[in-house]
Amino acid sequence: MSKKIYNDIIIKTKDEELLEFSYDDEIGVFYEKINSNRKSKRNIILKQSFKYFYVTEDFNRNVNLICQDITGNIILCILEDDTWKFKTLFCIKYNLITPINIKGFFLKKDFNFLFSADNDSKNIYFKDKFNTSLKKIHSENNNIDINYNILQGNNYISLIIHSISFEMYKLVLKSFKKDENTWSENKIIYITNHPYVDTSYCITNNIVHFLIAVNEEKTKSIIYKNINLDKNEKLQRETIIFENENISSCLIIKLKEVLWALWISDNKLYGCYSINFGEDFSKPLVYKILKEENIRKVTFIENYENKEIYINENNDCINLFLEEILNNEFLGEINHKEISYKLKEKEEINIFNKEIKKLKEIVNKQRSQIMKLEDKLYKGRNL
């Protein structure tokens, strides 16, 4: 069997170091430092482990990695001063050991985690300090496959669930309210009878933004939706941003109070932005020609914020190009609009001045005519 490498999480630490975390079938979970766009040697964290892992930060911004050792137990690995410390969070007591898709988050100093098992496509479990046993928070008897991800916001943890049942592909949202320690009911975001091309999501001000690449009716589409967690919304407005049969990936991200929708199609990186967080978007433009570049999507963590980005990787060289391109293009476009506006404003002023001049000429002509008539009238009275 050929080995497979899972590498999809990059974190910027409190010391401004860039670390990329990966899994290799042969060596287990490891990380590499990225310095001047180049990777260092591999540092093994847990050699005998399963493929699933998740990275987050604790209240001190220490790097925490949660994974599963070869005996099936759930292990928390904490990086402090370049040294890893290990803590067993949960012991699996089943005869059959199966890979567990596990993720977690901190509430103050307490670590909470969720997981689903590869041999159980119906359920997602949750464990916090208030429960000694696992709590089932999602269950669907008709599921034949399940996957999930989490978004961390100020007031909520959002659980994004991908499930397949009755040959239908569902995207479901479930939220955890931090101050009440409660989970909401499921909200279906999108449902289709074709596999998703790709999905992406982010959270801003308790609003979850979804970008969905779907394959429907002989074409592919980029669809935007959002939902406000503070409101009991059931229906979300749907916006089709782009259509093309060669869409292969999508990504949604917030950069400096601007919401960006991005996607790859025909070896081009397209994008559009919203300055009012999804109310409307700019016209789609091509921001980068990809040619033969090795572009992939990863999770990027910085100062407790998780977001997806595109990176360009060639051998051991990594280029985190996305933010620089978007910021430059956005500023250029805004400057262009300001210049255009000023030119338009100047043009309008010139038009107004011409109209005023014409009106003055008409008024002067009418005054001259009035004076002539008054003069005739005066002369007629003196006859």
C-alpha cells in the first residue's frame, strides 16, 4: 500500500513562528518549521498514531494538538518551550480499535472535544468537564457517511456537518452557545443529490458564511449563503456568484473587514469581495493565473482565529501568497474607484457650469428683451 501524507494545518505561534502539522502513514504525526518560505526537517510528535489530528491554541496561546494513539486512546499534546507534553483525555474501551475524527476547543482553561468514528457513520459525540461520559450531540440513522469541522467565534462554536443519506448530500449547521453550554438544533444549509465539488466557511460577528461549489445540471456553480446565530433563522438567502463546468475548489475568508469569496476554475484564481459581509459582492475577477503551480488549500491559525487559505508549494518551499495579492488588488481597486469617482464628479461639475452659463445667457437675453419692450411702452405713453 502506498503511503499517504495528510498536511493541512499551519499555525503562527505567539513567538511568530510558522509550524506546519502533518500525518504520514509511516512516521505518524509530525511538524515542520517554516522559515523564509522553506521547511525544516520533520519533528515527530507521536509516531504510533492514527491519521486524524487537530490543532488549536489554549488560553496562553500554547499550541495544542489532539490525536489518537495506536491503542485508540485520545491524547492531548501540548507544546511549551519547544517541548511536547502529553495527556490522555479519554480511554477507548472497545474491543475494536477504529480511527476517530477528533477536534476540540478551549473554554477558558477547560478543553472540550468532539469525535466521530470511522466505523460509526451516524453519530458525533461531545465531551466537556461537566460530563464524565460522552454525550451524543448528533445522530442520524440514515447516514452512510459523516464528516465535520468546527468554527470558533466569540460567542459560539459552530459545528459544520457533511453527511450522506438516501443518496443525498447534506450540509448541516449546529451551534454551541458558550455562556449557556448548550447545543442548538440542526439547521440544513444545503442539500443536493450530487457530491459537493468543495465547501468553505468562516464566521464574523456571530454570522456563519458558507461558500459552496456544487455540481448541478451539467454545470458547476459557486453559491454563497449565510446564517446569523443570534437569530432563529431557518431560511437563508442564496446567491449564485459564478458558474463554470471547470470549477475545482472554493474558499471564503475575512481579511481586514472585507469578506472574500475565492475559487479556482480553468487554472485561474477568481475572486470577488463584499464590504458589507455578504449583502452583495463585487464583480468576479481573475486574481492569479496558476499555470503549473502546486496550489492547495490549508487551515491557517493565527491568534485563535482559524481560516482557510491557498498556498503554493514546490518541494520544500511554501509561499503564503493569498493575503498579499488580495490586499494589493483591493487597495488598487478602491483607489481606482476613488479616482473614477473624482473624475466623474469633475465631469458633472463641468456639465453643471455649462448649464448655468446657458441659463445665464438666456436670462440676460430675456432681460434685454424686457428692457426693449419697456422702452417701447414708455415711448408709446409719451406720444
